[in-house]
Amino acid sequence: MKIKQICILGGSGFVGTYIASRLAADGYQVKILTRNRERCKHLLVLPGLKIVTTDIQQQEHLETHFKDVDAVINLIGILNEKGHQGKGFRAVHLELPRKILNACQQTKVQRILHMSALNADASSSPSHYLRSKGEGENHLHAFAGKIQVTSFRPSVIFGPGDSFLNRFAQILKTTPVFLPLACPDSRFSPVYVGDVASSFINALTDKTTYGKKLDLCGPDEYTLKQLVEYTCELLNIKRKIIGLPKIISHLQAVLFEYIPGKPFSIDNYNSLKIDSLCKNTSPQPTSLEMIAPSYLGSRNAIDEIDILRKKHQINP
């Protein structure tokens, strides 16, 4: 399978920025579909990259833009929905992949790379988020052999511009004295965004990944409390992190469910019931301690774009 032109959905986001920049540096022609062109401004410096404004929820629009590509990468996902019954999650994590698959069938695109989540399971996962992710995976992989699909199931992803450590950093900076932390004993194997991007790109033409669901984890395990305490250390601020018991964690989720922006929800709480751990399969996974000190409070999400621009001597 020869792949030269790639279409990315979710290309302006945290992971998408890294994947798009790596693909451009490797000489691929990249098309990013977006509803909001302004969110993609930082990508305009990349060679061989085109940004197209369209409604990705309309299958006919997807078919129009898939006609000239060899592979589709789907990175679209949400951590919370507007309602409480899972309808929003299913619209993004199941209905959209279904439309993507149908559009690929109509335009004869034979390769799909799909972002899922560790612990995604359509039947037994405790949260709407994880169940809908599992449903989306299952639907795509049901067509194995007709369209070659690979799904990626990462633990929490870290790196410059992440919404995990950076989010806690913002909270810690504005929280005096102590921070009450829900689900402090939930465990993670944080994976570096650069390793995630490499996994996607390496899989594009790797036949051994066809039909696979690949778990992505970093080399080390941490509790949520350890990660927040480490963030304090990097910020050089002193905060007492108070781990909340299960019943209080659940109560906090109930209360935060109705705060604008849903900083924490019942569905988040249910997802945290399962540890986000897996056996690392990367030959040289990047540790949190190698990367986090270089960006917390001092770097931003487009550093890699700036490096790429200088390498190619492209003016912004």
C-alpha cells in the first residue's frame, strides 16, 4: 500500500499538531479538515500541508475530501459531553467513526488510523467515555480486510501543550495552601506525545499493525496524587495534596458536573475506577522526568512547529 497523501481529523489539537508536523517533515502531503480554520493557524508554516474548512459530521463532506487521499487519521474525541446519558460521547466516538468508515468505502481509501483509549470496552467499561470508545473501535475493526484499520489506545498523554499536567499546574497556581484531590490512588502510565505520534506514523505502512488495537503506555507508573505532587515540585510551589476518599470523590464529581466547563464529572470519576496501565511495547519509551521539567510553565505547544519552520527556513 503506497501512502503519500493523508487526511487528518482533529489535526489542530495537541496530538494532531505533533502528528501533522512529523508527517510534513517526512515529506507526506497532509490535509487537515476543520470547522475552525483559526485553530489551525499554527500549522500553516508546515510544508505540504493544506487546511480545509468543512463540517466533518456530514458524510458527504468527508467523501468530497477523501477522494484524493490514501489514508485517514481520526483523532477526534471528547472527555465530557453536554448531557449525562452518553449521547454526546456516542455521537463523537461511534457515529463519527461510522461516517468516516462509510466515506472511506465510497472513496476507496484503504487505510484508517484511529485514536481510541486505554480500557475502551463496549460492554464492560464503567463510563460512557470508555464504552463509546470501545463501540467505535469495534465498528471500525468489523471491516478488517476490506479497509486496513489500526486503533491506538493510549494512557494519559503528556508533553508541551498537554491538557493533563498543564491543567493541574494552572489549578495549583491558583489554589492556596492545599488541594483536595479526587481519586488520588488512580494509577497511570503516562505516554509521551512524541512517542504516540511515532506510533501512528510508523504504523501507516506497517502491515503487522493491520487490524490491531495497540495499547500505548510510558515506562513508569504513578498514582494521580504522585503526578500532582510532581507537578508542584516542578513549579517550585508548596501545596498540600489531600487525597479524598471514594465517597467524597464521588460527591465532588456530582457537584462539579454542573459547573460550566465540567472540570470534573461523574463520567470522569467512573473512568478513573480503572487504572490506566498497560505493558509497554515501545522499544525506548520516553519517561515523564525527561520531558515535563522542560515545559511546565516555560514552553508551549508549538515549539516543535517552530523547530520545523527553522529547519525548512520557512517564514511564518
